[in-house]
Amino acid sequence: MKYKSKKPAILLLQDGKVFYGNAAGKIGTATGELCFNTAMTGYQETFTDPSYFGQLLVTTHVHIGNYGISATEVESDGIKISGLVCKSFNVMYSRKDAVESIQDYFERQNVVAISDVDTRAIVRYIRSKGAMNAVISSEILDLKELKKILAKVPSMEGLELSSKVSTKKPYFTGKSTASFKVAALDLGVKKNILRCLNERDCYVQVFPMGTKASEILNSAKRGTGFQPDGIFISNGPGDPAAMPGVVKTVSELIESGLPVFGICLGHQIIAQTNGIKTYKMFNGHRGINHPVKNLIKGTDEITSQNHGFAVDEKEARKNKDIEVSHINLNDGTVEGLRMKHKPVFCVQYHPEASAGPHDSRYLFDDFVKLMADNKVVEKKSKKKMEV
């Protein structure tokens, strides 16, 4: 555990607003879109969520790092946020199970942070002004130089980022003897999503973002012995409108007739396969305390969320093949869709949580039931053909 004297750091926003604080993590410079998360726990799971790739994270909770870093509380192979903005960057930690401090963790993973800033003021500012790019620096304190750096940062709108975090090679999770086989298209998948599927007797093969539908559906013919019972489309970073190739692939996967389940970016991609547009939100939803209403069951759930894009509600409701299944109770945005004539459904939020409440994990059970029902139908169809 390292204790260092405080060094100055700067947070500069795209519109020229400046916040001054102290250096934390690695000494350096980081850029990205500035967003805020309202969770009080789960900072390590948040740091490692691939959906945060390309973003600077503002934590609204005061204390970050206070319970240290665990080797098991990760959602990917490393930190995915571009940088961190927080009030208290706690080097000392209280949990016995922790393996290192947040300072050591950030230094080891080359992540820049700024602390001792008024995060309430920052959040109030970007809530009124909207999401925008920003730069953190603890090595350059000249505002003119930082403005030059910031001017080169691309807008999140129109940016494809999933290819940066997707697996490069297919891999398996779970037991090969499981009752169900699921093909997962990795757009930036969280580990706990795969765990939730494995816990429900699913053997999962995870495919890179650029994999063609024919390769996913016919993987058994390539000698793997893997014939999927269902398709999962994962979460991930970036603008779904910048991913026409993935939209085409998912369209073909849906046409296969297999059950399809999408989360977050997967939800947005499924919407686009049905001709429904997505848009960049003024401010995204990020945290573990977002209320959602299930319109089909008439129940409410508290959800974990992380997205800066959303599905166009008017287009979704006009579409005759689509049913809006969930809405956000804060702002009325679309949180879930179902296709009326195909075994396809998706949600904008994160039912696997991690961190967050478990109110929405029933959606994984719904997916398993869809696969089970589809297998029964296929079995009956096969018997008829034999007769």
C-alpha cells in the first residue's frame, strides 16, 4: 500500500468548465465522455464493466476504495473506464479479504483519477448541460494544452467500441453436459451474465463480435459438437447505430427461429433489427437503483443500469411486431421489448446486476423456459416428419 503526498489535478469539460482536485491512481492524462454512476457499492464491478469503455466515470457516492480490491469482484479482464472522478479516493481499506488498495490497483492497470473534487457540483452540472467529453490530467496543468487534447476526442455518438472489448477467440463457460447450449455474441459481455446462464444449466460458447450468423448457427459442423438451443446478445460500449454489421448478423440469428435474449447494447441491436431507431440520451442511466415497471406482469423492480443510448419509444410502440414490455419509472424510456411472433425478448438494464439488486434475474429463467419450450416444439415437429 502506497501513501503519497497529494499532487494537483484538473478536470476540464468540453464546454470549458474546470474543476480542480488532487491526483489519484496513475499520474497521467485520460479522456472520454463524462458520465456519472449513482451506486453506493460495487465500484470494482463498475470499473471493470466493458460497457464503460471510453468513458470517464464520476461516482456520486463519497467513498471509493474504502473496502479495497478483491480478485473475484471483476466483470472482465481489467479496468475498462478511461478514468475516475471521485470525492474520496481511499487508499486505506477495511476488508480483510481485499488483496490490494485502489491506488495500487489503478497504478498497476495504468488508470488516471482525480479526487477531492465536488462530485455533487459536477453531477448537477452535467445533468443540466448534458453528457459531454472531458479530460483529466495530473501531468499537464496548462488549460490551453488540455483544450487541444480534448478537441481531438471523438464524440460517443457514431462511435463503434465493442470491437475494442470483445473476445478475439471463441471460448466456453459452464459444463458441457448442461441441458441447454447457448451461443453468446460478445459485444462487451460481463462475466456475471455468463455465470447466471451457467447457474441455470446452460453451457455457453462465447463468440467474437465479428462472427457471422452462419458460423454461430453451424458451429457443430465445424467439429465443436456445439449446436445452440438459444442465442444471447450481450451488453457493450458505444453507439448501436454504428454497428450495421452486427445488426445484420443478429437479424439472421433471429430468423433462425431460435430463442434470442438481449441485454443493454443487445437490446438496442434487436430493436434495430426491427427497424426501430436508437438515440443518444441527454444523460444516461448508470447505477443500481433505477426503478423499472414490467408492463406484462404489472410488477416493479429496482435495477442495475449502464447505458447512454436508448430505443425510440414512439417507433417501438408503432411497430406491429413489437411489444414494449418494460419502462423506466423515472423518465418513461423503453427498458424492454418482446417480438410478438418470434421467441425474442430483450431489456435495456442489467438483470445479472453485479453490483446491484437481484429483482430482475427472473429474465434468465424466462430465457431458459423459452429454450425448453422450443426444444419440445422441435421434438414434436421431428416426430411428425418421421411419421
